[in-house]
Amino acid sequence: MRSIFAFALGLLSLAHALPSAKAKSALATTNGTRFSIDGETKYFAGTNSYWIGFLTNNKDVDTVLDHISASGLKILRVWGFNDVTSKPSSNTVWFQLLSASASQINTGSNGLQRLDYVVQSAEKRGVKLIINFVNNWSDYGGMPAYVTAFGGTKEGWYTNTKAQAQYRKYIAAVVGRYVNSPAIFAWELGNEPRCKGCSTDVIFKWATETSAYIRSLDHDHMITLGDEGFGLAAGTSYPYQTGEGVDFEKNLAIKNLDFGVFHFYPGSWSVSNDSGPKWVKDHAAACKKAGKPCLFEEYGTDSNHCALQKPWQQAALQVAADGMGGDLFWQWGDKISTGQTSNDGNTIYYASTDATCLITDHVKAINAL
């Protein structure tokens, strides 16, 4: 009798561990060089909100996701990391404490439970999330925080054994929480990984091994790199070069990366705003050649948002059937209980004239394809 009861418990545990048939059918996938979401294969629009997982008011999270969904945006990219090197006050949200002696993943109410609520709210509204695991930059910890804890240099982070071991522990903790969620669009290795002056083999090897590790944890959700798209043979200006240790075309060939992503910030890169359409189309061509979709994952300007960015969106739609699968502008802005959300100059606020141009009109153009 006892063994039968144990067997029944085992079956019940297995049932909870595996996604239901309904959940699997709702997972976002690739279909050639396009994406399929909820059974629909088309070009998709979306946005970024690095801050939504750090909100402490559930109603604020719901308000933002209500507005995103109502705007016709389907994909939302959020920060899945929030690293610290010393424990902050109890009312501060943090996800991971990095320490050479005792790193800690915060699963409490001021930790990953905040990200839990974002996932739950997104599930209810049919919004799909891209969740990444580390930042190239020092914002919210990132690779510099790992260096503080484990030593070495930022360029050496990719081969730092202790840093990589903790990074994988964190990946396992996050993936394990949402492995069965249909709200996950994709896991992302990091935000804008760079290795200045390094051989492109460094990031290529790290991305190959890390994506294989994520695939061992989750066989169903998509995986992407999160890079800026540097390294293309179609041009000679700074972003086309490989000086940051990134080779977009080379990385596209990595087996467990399901699609390519690229960003565009002409002001930061000292290139012309007018070079945007070529940048978009050159990536689309590379993705088409690789047989994987491209996602224009971040783009922005600090002024003249509509006039400058609209041509980039139009260029993406021109190659929607030839390598481009979607685009996510940087970044979403809204009004919540504490006032306006973060404004970094690139922010497009809900219900603004910029939003009419870059969201409402863009979604209409997509629906007319």
C-alpha cells in the first residue's frame, strides 16, 4: 500500500513538473524567420521595461501591463537580474547578493517574488516576456558586481570560473521558477554583452556553452544572446566592426540560440540616424541567410523620437518577410502610483503623441501587412 502511495505521489510530482499540453501550445516559437505566438505567425511589436520587476506595488505592475496589452504590443523585455555586493535595506528590491564566500539568491518578498508577480500578470494578459540574466553594465550590479565579488576584470568575466559558477546558479534559480510558464518568450544570456579587444571566440564559446546549459534546464522556451548586433561584413563603421568582441553572424550559428537580436543607438555610437534603415536591413539579411528570425530588440534617440525612429520601424517592416521577426522600442513609460516611470530621454510614454506615432500607427502598419 505504501509503495503504491509513493508511486502515485511520484506521478503527481511529474505532472506538476511538466507543462500541460495547453501550456506547451501557448509557448512562443520560431517559424522560419518569423515568430509564432499563441498559434499566430506574423511580425510582432513590443517594448522594454527594465524597471517593472523592481516595482513593489502589484497594482502598478498590472496597470503597466494593461496599457502595454491594450496598445497591441505583444513582447516585453524585462531585467531578470538585480545584483548587489552588500545587502540593502529591507524595503529595497534585490535579486542576488554576490560574495566570494557566501552568495545568496533572494527568493523573498523583496526579491524574486517581485519578478514572480510580473510573470503572473503577463500570463493573464497574454504578454510574452524576454528575461535576461546579467548586465554588461554596472546598472543593477551586472558583470562589474561579479568582478567585485570574485576578482578579475570585466573582460575576464566570461572565463572566470567562480563568476560563471554563480551565474549558472542564478540562471538555474530563475529558469526553474518559470520553466512551465507560457508568459516566457525567451531566456536571454545577458544585456549587451561585450568583451572589448577580445577575440570573438570568447563570447562565442561562452554563448555556446551557456545556451546549451539553459537548454538542459528548459527544452521548450526560446533562447537568445542579447547582444547589440556588432560585427557585420556589410559595413565598415564602428558597429559593423568586431572590436567589442562580438561577431553577429558568427554567433547566429550557435545551435541553441533560436534567434538573433540587435540594438541601435546612433547617438551613443557616433553614427548617423539615417544609417538606421541599412543597419536594420543588413541584420535581416544575415538572419535570413542563417534561417533564424531577427528581433530589433532595442532602439532609441533622446529627441525627435517620431521623426528619427519611424524610418527604422518602416525599414523593419519592409523586410518583415525576409529575416525580420519583430521590434521592441526602448523604453516604455507610464504613470503609476508614484508618478511617471523612469525617463532616460528615450522613453515613450503611454498615450503621448510619440506613442501614437511609434506604437499606435506602427501596430496598424503591422496589422496591414
